[in-house]
Amino acid sequence: MFNTIASVFILFSAALTLLMGVEQLTGRIERARFHTILLFVTIPVSIIQFNHVLFGIGLTPHYPWSAFLYLTSIYAIGPLTNMYYHFLMNPGRRIRPKKFLRFLPAVVILVAEIALQTGWPEEAKKKVLHELFTSRGFSLLLPLLFVGGAIFIAYQVMVVIEGLQLWNDARIKKGVRLIVMLEIVNILLPVPIIIWMFFRFHSLFLVSGLITAFVMLTVFLFNNRFPRIFNLMKRELVRRKYERSFLRGVDTGSMRERIFYLMEEEKVYRDSELTLRSLAATMKLTPHQLSQFLNEKLQTSFTRFVNSYRVEEAKGLLAKNREHTVLNVCFIVGFSSKSSFNTIFKNFTGQTPTEYRKNF
């Protein structure tokens, strides 16, 4: 009885989830990018729910094709959800190309699934799935499933961490708490599957499917409020960051001019005892202000910023001033030891100072 009721409810949720995704493109006069991304979120969620029903009632070993895209969906759902939240909270901002590398595991799994489904005989696929579902022996599918679940959990934890920062915010706490609670429920999704790996109780897939159904039905009911909640979360996070900023009220343009003058004209980096604190004192700033300026405005750290100037001058001296030994150059530009000079110079140029002089 449980299997029947759970299966019907999960299949209903899968269809409703897919319909909610399609509605993002067909039911709105004005569409934002997060509407499109939500469609791509609902597709793997529907595939996962459908498969959990088939797994739960034991039909998958008889129809191997039905499991096609299941693992791919598990690996893709985390990055897709993260991208959806990104566009909700940053409507006008693009995603950096390197962030698409998050989809690489899903692409690899997709290629593997296509190869297996097209390259393996039907009987071989049935045998593998039958052994997976009837014995407790090792199968390569188990670690793949486990890693996919771990990736999914990691992405949900990221959202929970941001939400907890706003847990008691009077203006948006109801919406934030709903989101955090749903994400915590999402984190529990892989738990029944992990238990299944050890005991092979197939009904555990139905338990996981019911959890997914609960989350998606809640999202369906509150779908129109989610964009507003996330936009308010973004504003509040930015406001709090601004309030904590050490640079508030500081003329960062003058800071930029001053620090480049000190480095390029006065060459303060030649002082081997130069520290963040001493440079900040010279600029009439606190160490926190200088550190934040370097991190946020110049996208670098104090150590890397200073060493870049030291290495650049060292390159010129090594190439043009043959009368200076490598050790002399080391001390001239501000390094306190030859070993640190060699290491840092090679990190920047790919060569040791001696190799650089010889090759030049």
C-alpha cells in the first residue's frame, strides 16, 4: 500500500515540477534569466523523481533504458540550483566562464551514460542492474552515486550558510527561514539512498522521492514569492557588507595613487622589513583598511603585491646589470634571503633568477 500511494504522489510531483518549469517560459510576458534556469532545474528533478519510483518498485533492472540520465541529473542539479540562486540574487550580473567548470562532472557522467546505453548489450545492462539491486556487493555505480550526492549536499550547504546570516532579519525572516528549511530538507535527500547502499531496501528510494516531492510542491506554492525574497536577501547581504567595510568614507582613488607612488617612485618594496602594518602607517591607514583595499580594489594580497614589484625590478637588473650577482640583486630589490628570492621569482616567471639571466 505504501509503495503504491508513494509512487502515485511522486509521479504527480514529477509532472507538476516539469509543468512548473515549462510555465517559466510559456506563462510569462516578461522573462528573466532565472526563469529559464528554473526550467533546466525542473527537468533533472523530474527525471530523478521518475527514477526513484522505478527504483522503489524494482522495475529498473527490467528496463535499463529507464535509468538513462539519472546519474547525470544528480550531478547537474547542484550546479543548476546554484546558478538559479545566482540569477535571482544578481539579476543583471553575468556568470564568469570558469564557473561553468562546475558542470564538468555532469558532462563526464553524461558521456559515460550515453556510451553505456548505446554500447552495451541489453542483457549486459540488465545483469549489472540486477546484481546492483539484489546483492550487497560492490558496484562502480555506488561510489558514483555517493559522490553525486555529496556534490548536491555541498551546493545546498552554500545556500544555507547565506540564509543563516539573515535568519533574524525582521523584514525578510519568514521568507529566509522558509528557504533555509527547504535547503536543510534537501540536504537530507541523499540520506535514504546512502542507507539503501548498505541494506538494499528499495522502498528507501520512495522515501527520498517523497522528500523531493515535498520540497517541489512547496516551491510550486511559493514560486511567485521566491524572486522577491532572494532580491531582498541580496540587498541585505550587500548592506551588511557595506556596514562592515573598513573603506567606508575613505577616498580609494587617492589610496590608489598613493600606493602606486610609494611603490613606483619611492620603491618602498626594497625595504626587506616592509610589512602590511608599516606600509599602512606610511599611508595613514589601518592595516585592515589597506588589506581590504588590496583585496577588493586591486584583487591581490599584500605579499603578492609587494613581491610583484620586487620580481619586476629583479628581472631588469638580472638582464641589464651583469655586474650584480644574483645575491646582490636579491638584497637590492628587498628579499631577505636567496632561497625566498629563488622560490618567489620562479613562482612569478617559471624560472629561477640564474636561469632567467642565462636564458635572457
